[in-house]
Amino acid sequence: MDAQLKRALLEGVIDALGFVAGGLAGGLAARMLGFDFLSAEGWGGNSLVGILLVGLGAGLGRAVARRFSTPRS
């Protein structure tokens, strides 16, 4: 594998790990705040807020992982 391909693969893995970790953190935060979307029935306000927190966590986790993975000059 050439260096560019290795860098792209590493970047993809880092993005995926940050996305999953952030989503899990967002899900735990939603559950602790009482917005457990997995146990709620239907699409009520609590479910939507919980799903929103998971999405925000996933996006923030990806952004943080990418920031820490970029080389600093």
C-alpha cells in the first residue's frame, strides 16, 4: 500500500471510531437526562430529543477525533 492509501484508511477508521464513541456518549447522556428513545413508545418529544442528542454526540465525536488525528505543525 502506498502512503496516501494508508493515510486515507487511517482517517476513515479514526472518523468511524469517533462517530461511534460520540454516538454512545450522546445516547448515555440522553438516557441520564431522561430522554431514553429506546424504551419510549412512539415518536414523542422525548424520543426525538434523545435521537437528536445521539446525532449531536456522533457528530461531535467525529469532529473531536479528526481534530486530534491531524498533525500539528
